[in-house]
Amino acid sequence: MIEPSQVQTRIDLLSDQLREHNYRYYILDDPLISDAEYDRLMRELQELETQFPALVRPDSPTMRVGSAPQAEFGTLEHRTPMLSLANAMNIEELREFDQRVRKILAVETVEYVAEPKLDGLGVELIYENGVFLAGATRGDGITGENITANLKTIQGLPLRLRDSEKPVPKLLEVRGEVFLRHADFQKLNANRESQNESLFANPRNAAAGSLRQLDSRITAQRPLQINLYAAGRIEEYPFNSHWEFMQTLPKWGFPVNGQIRICHGIEEAIQYYNKMESARETLPYDIDGIVIKVNDLVAQEELGIRSRSPRWAIAGKFKARQETTVVVSIEASVGRTGAITPVANLKPVQLGGVVVARATLHNQDEINRKDVRVGDTVLIQRAGDVIPEVVKVILENRPDETIPYKIPEVCPVCGGTVMRLEDEAKHYCQNISCSAQVVGRIEHFASKNAMDIDGMGPKLIEQLVAKKLIHTVADLYYLSKDDLAGLERMAEKSAENILDAIQASRGRDLWRFIHALGIRNVGEHASKLLANHFHSFEALAQATTDSLVEIHEIGPIAAAAIVAFFSETHNHELLENLNAGGVKPETPPMTMVTDDRFLGKIFVFTGKLEQFTRESAQGMVETRGGKTAGSVSKRTDYVVAGPGAGSKLAKAESLGVKVLSEDAFLALLD
Ligand code: IVH
């Protein structure tokens, strides 16, 4: 048994190491260890903290996974009000600001600090004796919401400060902006779209939505960034200038923006303004202007505050990246999965430096909500960049005799049926042979967890489709050696290998064949359930929604998708061609050896498994009547963890779920 005092020493050491690595990663951008090594240290600390909960400290590096939801946010009063900034809408107004400042200070030129104006959410962080104590939103400037639990989940936010040549003040309040990078915003929205959740309009809304979650475990999953740029109350303020303050923040462990500059006089600040307005296009996050601050703190004091904003600072706003234009037509564009996205073709306009001629309308619900019609004048914007979108219709300009837009009932590419299944945001072309979808479908069909046709990768498939050698997955089974030999970089031997691989796939297991067809909402797991239940493809093809939903774990959405798939005539043809091409899926006899230790039990595999592949381990569980899942919850019975397991393992431990090593799992199988 390890002594409590030794545990404390180990916890302290691990915490120090993790903090140091965090600092190197987030502040210096110069990590010393791999992510896997970092995860290992983190896991060891988490394990010790689970065993010795009394030793967990509020500033532990493990405190970033979020905690149980709150009923509501408390409030937190700002010790000094959080002011806002006066705006300059153009360069002239920046010069007027400078004139006012010079007049009050009675000087010839003023030294300024120029910074990007980050487009996120202002927050205040409070540190006592160098430890993060609490944090709040700006609120009305006097009182904000206490969002401490959420702020703690932000990876770049230091939970404990580092001493530098300037000691950390006993009480330190710092202010900054929480925001999302474009790439993270796009990932988040793509993910939400696939889950049929409503989309965030822009990175700022997404950051705000994430920060105002009552359940901080959700916040923890959003890759929020923070940059600090101002002081609140600080005991024995040790600085003479804002620049000095900004130079010290990173030394204490705070992330600050990398584009902050000293400007001697307003003309240099104006150059900065112009430079940043162009740089705006290439920055990985949104800024909506710059902020110019008088550098000298005595001068700031002298200038003071006017109503709710300081006289020593101003925001130089950029021109909005919104524009109005006219919708010339609306087209339904078909993606690889058959998803149909309505796109507005616009009268081209300049928007933030690029010509915009198209804007996404997302899906039918979004079109209905905004009521976008051909002929409408619309306000468009670039939200989190890349694809512009329609903000709203200018109804005053609507011409007579416009009609509401409806996504067509037949696919504009192939003429197949277009359907929107219940609970889906998008419409889909149901025709598996639709050429817009062909390459993606064939790729999926041939992939490892489907028909497993070795060598049939995207490059080859694209060539075959482009040469019109294949149009559907069935055509794979009619390819000749001559067809293949005629392709770029295809030696005779490789052509033979590919034909062998195609041949081998003719007799794959039924579940692989079902999975390979790419029926919406029917993944690998559902395919196995269906194969086990029906035992023949013909029986599956005859199934009704009612009979399908009776199968354990097959829900109404998957059931409807299966029935829709088999009622599409193009698919009948395809299945006949596959059959005539010699594809005869095998139905192995039921291998279910129900085993009480497995029956109905839910397993989650995590980490790098060394003794078996994840697929084979899942198979072993399923054939014994157990189930596998991708994430850990209260319902999980076992987590099997290999080396490098991270958050899932931590979650299992925090929920008290039994954790097995690979050896222990193999022992259970015996
Ligand atoms: S300084 C008294 N610096 O803009 C000055 N603010 O309109 C306090 N903001 O609420 C703010 N980037 O959320 C400052 N580099 C920056 C900023 C910045 C963004 C936000 C902040 C503030 C708002 C004022």
C-alpha cells in the first residue's frame, strides 16, 4: 500500500509536470513530449485522484473535463466595472480620437498599443495567490454570470500561474476574449449537421453557446480559445505601461494574441489598421476591428473614463463583411452521400475582398425559415469564412410573383427519388447509382469493413468512373483484365491482384454486403443485427417497417431507411446485377454462443489495443451476446483499455465502470 504522503508527493509532481507541458504547448507553442506521453501522465494523475479523492486540488490539471450540470449560473460582481469601447468607423475617426487624446495630455505624439479586436466573448478571470478562483461573463459590465466551471475546461486557461521575474500579485483580475477558430467552428457545425442539430450562425455564437452551457462537460468538448488583453483589479499593480503588462501575461502563463504592436503616433496605428484589415482574410479566427490603447498608464489615468468607455482606448471597426445582392437561381447540389444542399446562385458581389457568387442555403428548413426565393434581394455574410450564407431576405425588395422554393422531388443529377426521412434535416437522393454519389458509394462498398476489396481505393475508383468503365458497384463484378490494364500506372500483376480481390469479395458474409450497400442509418453494427436476424438477403428485402423495429436496437429511422432503399427501382436493378455478377453473400450459421458473462453487457474499447484489433474484439463480444459502444456512460459494463487510453478511461474511472486490461479481457473470453 502506497503511503498517503507519497501519494501527495506523486500528485504534486505529476501536476507540476502537466502544468509545465501545458504551458509549453499553449503559450510557448513548443511541446517537449508527445500527446500520448501527455495522456499517460494525465491518466496516472487521474487514477491517483480517483483513489484518493481527498487529495484532489481545485487547480489540478485534471479539472478540465467538466463537472455535473448546474441548475443556473450564479452571478459575480466585477470589482471594477468591465467597460466597453467607443467605436471609430473609419480612419478619419481614428485621427479624431488621437486629436482628443493629444489635447487632453497636451503632447505632440502619443505612444499606442494596437491589438486585434477579437470577435468572441469578453470574460474576467480572478486569481488569488496565483490560483484560478472564479470567472465571469461581462454581463452588464457591473455584474456578470459566474461561469467558473466552464472556463476551467478551456485548455489554454492557466489554473495556476507561474512566477516570473515579476511575482504574481496576490489578487489578480485579468480580462480577455473567449473565441473559436474557424477550423474548429466548421468542424463543430459539420458535426452538428450530421446529428441534425441546429447550426451556429458564426464562431462567436458558437463560442457564446459553448460558454453558456449549464453542463460544463459539453463546454469541455468545444475547443475554445482564450486571449487576455486587459487588467481588472490587481493588488499592487507592478506596471508602468500596457505593453509591459502584455509582455508579462505570457510569463505568468496567460495566452495573449500574437499580433499586438507598439505604434509611435496615430499614423503607425492607422498603418496597423490597414494591415490588419487585409490580414483579416488569412487569420484563423474572426476579428471585427482593432483596438488602440494609450500605452502609458499614468496617461490612461489622466484621460479617465467617459460614461461607460475609457477615453484612452478606441475600437477601429472594419467594414462589415455583409452585402446585399440578388438570388438569380437556386440549385440543388448533390453530394457524395446523396445529401442534397440547396445553393443560391447570386449576382456576384465583393465581400471582404473576394467575389461571391454562391451561398449555401443549408436545407429545406433553413429555406423555409428565411423564406428565400428566386428574385429576392438578400443580405449575405461570410460566417466563420469560406462558404457565404444568406442572413435574411430584404422583403421590401421582393418582386411580384415569386414562389417559395422547394427542393425537387427527383434528383437533378439522376432523376432518382428524393426523400427526406423523419428527423433528418437534409433530403437525400435515394438512387444508389446516382453518378454524383457513385465514387463515394463504391469507395464505401469496397472498404475494409464492408466488402473488403483490397487495392480498390479512391484513385482507382475515380479513374474507372471517369473512363466510364464502372457506373455502379455492380459493374466492379464485370471488369476484365483488359479494362484494368488500360489504366494509368497499372501493371499486369496489379490488374490480376485486383481481379483476385474482386473475386474474393463475391462470397463475403451477409453483414458485410448489407453494410456495403450504404443504406442510410445502417452502419456496421446494424448490418450485423440484420444479418443475424434475417439470415438471407431476400428476407431482409421483404421486411416491413413494423417487423424491422421489432429487432432489438433497430430504431424507426433505420427501419424507414431500409424500406425506402428496397422500394427504389434503381436499387432492384442494381441488386439483380450484383447477383448476376456472382455476388452471393454467405450467411454463416448463427455463431451466437450466448455467454452469461457477456449477454447484454456493454463493452467499450479504448486506447491502442496490442493483442487484437478493435474489430475482432468487438466481434468476440457480439458473438457471445454482448454489445459494444463507442462512448462510456453509466450503462457501460466494461471498458477494455490498451496503452495510451485517455478520456474514456478517465470517464470510466469517474463513473466507477469496471476497467479491464487486454489480458483480463482475454481471460474473460476463456
Ligand atoms: S480592451 C476598456 N482589447 O471588445 C477596454 N477589448 O467593445 C476593455 N475586445 O468587451 C476592453 N478584443 O470583449 C479590449 N484587444 C482587445 C479586445 C477587446 C476584443 C472586446 C471586449 C470588449 C469589447 C468592447
